[in-house]
Amino acid sequence: MKEISAGGVVFRRVNGELQVQLIQDRYGKISLPKGKMEPGETVEQTALREIVEETGIQGAIVAPIDQIKYRYNHESKGPVDKEVHYYLVEAVGGKLQAQVEEIRGVEWFEPGEAWRRQKQSGYSNNDRILGGALRLLGLDIAGEP
């Protein structure tokens, strides 16, 4: 069985300063907003819907970042091949508000701090997603221009 999800690295500029959004998932790990594709949706629509649902922020896709593929065992469906599409998304509206049914929290960080938190308590397969987003934003991997 195949399952497709999509999400994004959301960014904004406040007084010229770049900020990146990270969520804390239900397991207490640093992560990125994402979720399963619904019937009739494109992966881009899924990414934007999931960002709004999980974080309250409306976004506009700037560029694709990358995909993560892995396999997990579902208790009733058996092995599932999971594919997650990530996009660089600019915040264009909404109000920051965590979807408490899904995640523990959501916050904005300057890029270097976001990278430090990802490396310290994020999922390792998200390193290249956040790193790719920072590069698309013109920063090196440590979050510095």
C-alpha cells in the first residue's frame, strides 16, 4: 500500500528578519507540519491545507524542497510505503495557533536557532528538508548568509 503526505517549511520576514516555523509533534519531537493527501487534492493543496490545519498559518508555495520516502507497518493495513512531499512556503496570513489534537506546539525561530533545534531534537530525515529550505532562502546550512 502507498500513502502520500505533504507539508512544508514555513517562513516569514518580520522587520526584515527571517523566521522559520517549527512544530513540536505529539511525541515531543521537533518537526514540520505535514499530513495525508485527501481524495481530489494535489500534493501542493495538501501541503497548504495541512499547514493551516496544524499551525493556523496560511501560506503560498515558493518552491518544492524534496521528498522523504520510508516504509512503516500499519497495525491493520500491514506494510505502507510512505512518500512525503515538502515545499518552501511563505506565510501570507492567518494566526499562529497549534492544532492541539495533532501537535503540542508551534513557534517561529531565527534560522540558526531552527537548525540547532532540528539537529538537537528533530527527526534526522528532516535535516535535508530544513537544510534545503534554508539554502533556497539563500542561507548556508548553519542558517547564516
